[in-house]
Amino acid sequence: MSPMYNPAHPGEVLQEWLEGISVTEAARKLGVTRAALSRILHGHA
């Protein structure tokens, strides 16, 4: 049996993309609430 692949959580990928931008600014540019983006970035969504 081959080993299971454990992909990165989308929040991890977004954190790398948004490096240097505040959560508030990124949420505004993406058109989502700061709370929603924060939950995604911290792996709670």
C-alpha cells in the first residue's frame, strides 16, 4: 500500500500568498469578512 498523501490546508497556502499583508487588508481585497479569512488562515474553516 502506498503512503497517504496529506495535502496542505488551504489556509497554509493562503498565508504564504498573503505574506506581508494584514488579515484586514487581505479580507477587504478578497471581499470577505476579516473573521472569515482569519478562520481559514488558522485552519478552523
